[in-house]
Amino acid sequence: MFETKATTIMTPGPNHVFLIIGSNLGDKKSNLEASVEMIKKQIGPVMRQSAIYETEPWGIKDQPVFYNQVVETVSELDALSVLEAITAIEKQMGRIRTVRYGSRLIDIDILFFNNEIIALPTLTIPHPRIAERNFVLAPLAELAGSRLHPVLNKTIGELWAACPDQLHVKKIQ
């Protein structure tokens, strides 16, 4: 008789995670820096981080420009726990969710969690709109241009080259 164990796609660590961070309120650069420090403490060590990019707002145009950055971390947390941690970081930094795609002090999203494909009511990985957004693809390509998207089967560099998004993205640091 075989013994079976329930398995889950929520893999315990170490897990390789790519996050995108954005801010368009207050001292945007300091907001990004503070969120990176909190990520280190609450999620895991930051292995690499992209340059900071100034980007036009996506979704709602009448708001300040964003600063965006991608960080690569290794975490002992599973995917749902990473989601809980980034939500807690946003709250600790003072984010109040009001208008979708509106201005925000800080926004953190999971782009990739290992090479897993996760589809839950509260979490979709890879992030479902990676291929549609230059503000994600530019800093992600800097860190992982040859990384293969596990659903689209194209590299990040290929996705960026084919991205229909025409919004301006400029490396500033």
C-alpha cells in the first residue's frame, strides 16, 4: 500500500522571488529605499535590485509620475506568506487603498515565485500583466532579461521588445 502526501504549489523556502516596487507620492526614492529595507527584514535578503526608473502612470493618467524598481530576493516564506508580508509592508508604510491604479505611497507586487504558476483567488503568479507594462519589463529585463516566462514561453527581453505599452520609462539611477 502506498502512502500519499498532499502536496502544494506553495513551496517552503528557499524560494527565488522577483518583486516590483512603485511609488508616486512623497519622497518616492526614499519610499523605495524604505520598502527594500523592510523586504530584507520581513521577506528575505535582497540579492539584486534594478536601477530606479521614472515612469508615466499606467491606468490613470492624471497623477504624478512613478518611480519603479525590481528586486530579487530569496525567501524561506511560501508564496501566500510573501503576499501577506508585502501587504503588511505597504500598510506599515502608510498605504491606503482607495482607487485602483491611483496614486500610492508604495506598491509591491510579486512578479515571479521560483518558476511556479499559481492561480488562486487572492494570488496569480506570474503576475498576469507583466507582458503589458513597460514599467515592469524595463527594470525586470535589467536583472533577468534572459529569464523565460513560464506561461508565455518567451524571455523577458522578448516580451519587452514586443510590449504594446507606449508609456515613457526612463532609468534615473
